[in-house]
Amino acid sequence: MRLSEDIKPISYLKNNAAKVIKTITENKRPMIITQNGEAKAVVQDIKSYDDVQEMAALSKLITISEAQVEKGNWTPQEEVFEEIRQKLDLLK
């Protein structure tokens, strides 16, 4: 992150909104917006936002899965595949 380029005051955002959108879309880096010298918001392109949300969702699924395994709440792979085969056979 280039702090001199990626941190801007809110007045910059107000006066250069189109430029901010173009910059974050091209360089794929979020921009931190400050107000009264404090970081208050992050502006990022939609693709990067979607990627972050997807990673967060996957991370949550992994955490839930690990907790289920620790509790012994899991089914061996062979049983799962056999169940699937049986259900597919019923569809024939």
C-alpha cells in the first residue's frame, strides 16, 4: 500500500469522486478516507469487495466445519458417496 496515494481526506473524495472510482478500479487497492485526521471509511472496487466477502464466507464455513469435526460430528467419505449413489440410482 502506498500510504501517500491510498489515504485521502474526505474533501478529496467529495471533489474527486470520479477520479477515486477510476483509481481504485484500475489499481485494485482500497482507498482509506479520513475525517478530522482519523480513518473513517474504506472505498474499494466492487470486484475486490466481492472477493473479500467470498473469502470471509469460506473462512466461516471452514471454522464451522472444524468445530463439527472436533465434536465428532462428521460422516466418513465412503458413506457420503454411497448415499449419493443410492439417491442417483433412485432417479434412474
